[in-house]
Amino acid sequence: MKIFLLLIVLSLSALTISAQNNNTPYDFPIKPGTEQWKFGSPEEMYSKCQIPKEIISDLTTEALAKTCLNYPLFGLMNAFNTPQTGFYAVKNHFNGIDALFERKDAGKALISIYRTMNPANIDKSWSLLEKGCLARHFAL
């Protein structure tokens, strides 16, 4: 019986040690402007832009937050009447945001990221699209 309990404790410890140890944001394999960015339906598009479950559980909270900010369909948020409606529409189709909101340290991770960002850090030579891409990172 003691051996059985010891095995359970060791197994749980191994799971805890391996969880959330990847501090590199997920690199979405399909991005706008690439050859793969062709979909037969909106459902296929949403499906192809998910973070694999095994990767979500391995990402640190900061890496997950950065992944959410880099979500290829994040810009769809601006296609709705209000930012709140757009946010919920994106959230309903992307597993990363729900996973981020489940983390107790999500707020701390987002603040840490935002502190390194400068909204005034816009190059005068940038196009409106490039300026908009910088601005969208402040929306989550």
C-alpha cells in the first residue's frame, strides 16, 4: 500500500513539474498572407487557428498571453459594432483566451507584457496597417 501511494505522489509530482514550463509563445503555423491561408469555410479557419491542447498546457502564462496577442484572427475583433462584442466573438472561437482566463496569474502576465510595450513607439515611415498592428496588441 505504501508503494502504491508513493507511486501516485511521484506521478503527480512529475505532472506538476512538466506543466507550464515552455516560455516560448506558440508560433501559429498558418498565418495571413501565406499559401496555407485558404479555407473552405469559417469553421475550418477557426479550427486551423487553435492552439493544440498539449501545447496550451505546457505554455507559461506569459507565453500564453503573448500567443493570444499574436492570434492570427485577433483583428476580427474590429469587425463588430463594439470592442466588447468583437472580443467575445473572438473568444468564442479561440481556445487560447479561455485557457488564459483560467490561469490565476493571467492579469500579472498581461501587465508584465504591457509594461514592455510603448504605444508611442511608432515609426513615422510605417503604413496605417503597421500602426494598426501595433495598436491591436493593446486590446486584450
